[in-house]
Amino acid sequence: MKYVNSNLITLKCVLFLVFGAIGSLFPFLPLHMNDTGLSKDESILVSIISPLIALLGPLVAAPLADRLASGIGGTPRSKTGRYLRMMIASCLVLATIFYWLLIVIPPIIRSPPNVSFVCDERGGFILQDRCGADKTCYNWGSNKGSVQVKNCIFSCNATSSYAGEMTTLPPDEEIHEFNSESDYYDSGDGPILEPEIGTLPPTNETGIFVPHPHMCYRNGSGGMVCEVYTEFSHPITFRIGLNADQSSSEAEETCKYSFVDDFQCRLNPDVVKNLTNDGQDDDCQPVVLCEIHRPYSNKDSLLRRSQCGYDNISFWLYLFIRSVADIFPAAAAVLIGAAVVIATRETSTGRSDVGKQFAAAALGFGIFAPIIGGCANGRFLDAMICFTVLMALAVLILIFDSRMPLSPPEWWWHTRCGLLALPMSSVRNYGYETAALGVVLFLLGVFWNAIDSFLPWHVVKIVDGEPLIIGLTITIGALPAVIFLIFAERIVDYCGHNNILIFCFVNYICHHLGLMFIENAAYLLLCEWMEVFTLHIMYITAVLYLRHLVPRKLTACGQALPIVAHFCLGRSIGAALGGLAYSSEYDSERNFQEVHRAFAIAATVIAVVYFLIYHFYLKPKCAPGMHLPPDPAPAVVQTVNGNGSYTPLRVYHNSKSKKGHFRY
């Protein structure tokens, strides 16, 4: 027990339990959003907004904790640190309550109605099944939006249920033989778009030309422009407005919305003749029928508003409850960071047991995630039960352990009077350095959260993806970090704070490149191992750095910086940018590659620029010099040294008179 501080055992237990609870719940929240029925875009929106709302936690809790510690403004100064224990316990209780409320939100039942794009020579219209409890047709108003069509065919009758049947062609002897390409593309009134270079009109097995659907509309100058759909065409985008349905009765199951603007589809006479069986089928109304490509999820989709369940109250409830719930873990993380700095104190060489405390946190963070992922298959109810039990145990320790060393920190480190502080009267202003650190943590937060916020989605969609792998992605980074964190302060002192942060950017280059090429879920663990540095070592580096930069009377506010910059602002922006790889508005497979390629390039640029600026400008310019005692030495120092000579006190780190000058 020589190397174990018995006063800090209960603090280690609290860290183990709290971060174990976070590890058992947070990795599986993206899967719960899917189970609730949120669309990908709605889930991304939650991931963007909730971290911004969570800012309220650190911004309120940190100043309040520092105020209660100092006793300013007539408030009695705390001597036991009970204020800090009660604040942490309250945050844990409130977090548990609000996360439980997510379970009672009614799931969103999405029933996208069948819809199809139809046009003939008289105009165009959208056919959509009625949906919802009232079975009414939507009133579009004057708004316009995009509709993408594909698989366009000639059909006998318009229907909202696109079956994708093959175009009915006339018998070979009845097919009109076009004399040239121009005959085909100029078969109607008005100018037609010419075929693409290198393409020819379609032919059947006998080599006879067969027409393709022509969809024509007036452009901004009033001219008629036609789009020709072939089997090789990409989805064609039309920006249209729709009229409210006034033709169908309430008994009908389909709504018919005509286009606001002039629109027509050209029908070749031979196709019409064949569809109507040479005029004998009176029930056949020849039209061009198209499938609508992702009608309710495309970017700027006109039809999105008419989807059943689109305005479901469950989404807004989920967004509100989740945003409020995220406030309290963020606040608790700030207060726990301040508690660790306060409880461990600092020795005369600037070393303490900060890393050992967070090693217990990493241990809990890595143990419970694979248990929920493997044994409970990532079910949210099981995760919440584990989360609640661990949080309850942590709260009980915080309430009943009155001997936890959380009394407020000594102010003399940054005061201008007092024996030990006297040579520190020249302590420089660290404001710019603190702000720069905040910017770096924000950028690291963007890179990390672009991966972390949606990694569960990526895991379950690739080969061998399952909830156990989601849990192991946490474990593979957390458990090795335990060893590093035990010796964290020596590692940080030796490597230097900024060198470690630069190394984190280098890791993100490899991490994002790895995601681009890995197609088996198990191989993702090779990338997630990098979180030893990009998450755990990064965070402890920020804690230690801010411990030196921020005055002791602002201990909690200082520890709020990495939470605000990295886990709130960085998480929000990272979710917004990383969400492009998963948004239903884009081709997810292609954009996944492009998004992570862009992140890898950005990480490379930032790492190089950061390295050059720090090592060739900031480090030489800002290197601290030796600070000699005042001449003549103050009487108080002369008295202490007896003969009037000055002997440096051991409190000055590395024999310098500025506190905390390690290799920043």
C-alpha cells in the first residue's frame, strides 16, 4: 500500500462508476435513435443540437462551483468540499432521470405512402396514396421543391404503386423505323436536347430504333426543354410546385397533385397504338410513369412534408429530452475534473496523482461497454439499467464519504502576496495560451466526434458488424490507456503538451484513412486503438495543462474548457460534418469515402501547420527565462534566510520561479 493514497480510494471508485456508466450507455445511443424511428437526418440533427444545449452544464456548474469554493459575495467559504460532492451527485441523479425519459417516448411509426411521377401530353402530376388517420390530401401552397425521377417507362394507366414493369413495345413489323437520329430526337414539337456524344438511340434485337420517354418543361427564358430518360441515365431532377388535389373524392385512396408549371411528356404514336391495342382498349390512358428516387429523404425534397409521421411529436420530444439530459453528464465531467485536481493537490515539483485517478475512469469506461454490447446486444433498456446502478453507487459514495479530500484549493499559487507566492508576482498572463489551447481542443473534438457520433451506424452496416464490436471499440482504446494514465504526468512532462496534441492530429490522419478502406467490423479495432492517444492521453494532457495555466480560484472554470471545446462545440460541428457521410440526402457510400478523405487531408494540413508554428515560432519566442529574486531581496525573504541571502524554495518547479513551466 506504499504507493496507494488511501484518501483517494473513494474518489477512484466514483470515477470508475461514473465513466463506467457513460461507457455502458453513450455508445449505444445512435442505435436507440434508430429504434425510436428517427430518420438518419433527424438523428444527425439531434447529434448536432444536443451538444450545443449541453454547453449550459459547464457554463453554469463551473462558475457556481468556483464561487461556492471561494465564498465571495457573502457566501461562507467551504472548508470540506461538500458543495462539490453534492453538485456532482445532483448532476448524476438528474442525468439518470432524463435518460430514463427517453424510453417513454412513443416510437415513430413511419409509413411512407406510395408515390409516383406521371405525365402525358396534357401535363404532369404526382400520384400519392392517402395516409394518416384523417386520410386527407396535402395542401402544398406556393412552395416548390425537387423531385428526382428514374426508371421511366411507358405505361397504360397511371398508378401510385410503381411496379417497374418493362415498357410494352409494338411488334417488330409495327415499329416505326427512324431514318436518322434527328428523326428520333425531333419527333415532336419544340427543340429537343441532343443525345450525349457517343450515344445512339436505343434499338431492339432487330436493330430497329425504339423511343425513350421525353419529359419536357419550360425553362426560365420560356423555351421548351426536354429530358430524355434511358436505362443509363442518372435520376433526373425537376424543380416543381404542386397544386392541391381537387379532383378525387374522399372515397378514393390516391391523391392526384398536378404540376403548377407547364409540363408535358411526348408519346410516340407507335407506342400509343400498341398500348391501346390499336385503339381497341378504351380503358388505357397512355402515360409516362416514373419511379421517384428517395421521395422523402432527398435534399430539398418537395414530398418530404407530405410523409406520414413527418411532423411526429416524438422527434421533438426526443430532441428536447436528449438535449436536456446531455447537460448533466457534461456538467458532472467538469466538476469531476476539478475534484481530481483539487483532491490530488500538487507537490513541490508539480507532480500529483491526477493520472492515477483518471486511470480508474478509463478502466470503468472500457469494461462495461462490451458487456452491454455482447451480453445485452446493445439494448437500450439493459444499458439504462446498468447506467442507473452504476450512477446510484457513485451518488451514495459522494453523499456519505465526508472525508473525500475536496476542500477548496489553496489560493497562494496565483496571489501577489504571501511567502511562497512572493517571487511569482511576475506571473505572466496566460489568457492567449489558454485560448489557443481551446482552439486546438475544439479542432481535435471535430475530428474525434465526426467518427464517434456515428461509429455505431458504420459498425452495424459492414461485414460482421454487431453491438459487441461497438462495445469493443471503446474497450480497445480505454484499457491500454490505463497503463499510460498511471504514468501520465511523467509522459506529458517528457513529451510536452503541444507535442502530444500534434501527435493526436497525426493519429486522425491514420484513423480517417482507415475508415475509408476497412470493410470488416473487427478490423475497426485497429483504428480505435488510437483513442489511447486521441481521447485519453489528449484529455489528461488538457487537464494537466490547464491546471498550470488557470488560477486556482478558477479551477472548475479551467477544467470546463476541454469539455466545452472538445465534447460540446467540437462534438456539434463534428456531427454536422461527419453526418454528411450518413445523411439520406446523399449517396452514403460515395460520400462516406469523400468525407473521411477530406478529414484526413484537413488533419494533415493542421498537423503540419501546428508543428511549424509551435517549433519554429512559439517555442523559441515564448521559452521562459530564469527569474532572479528582487534586488534588494524583500525583507520577508531576508528574514527567512537569516543572513539576507536568497535560497530558491523547492516550490518553484524545475528550479524556475514560474509555476508549471514544463515542456508546453
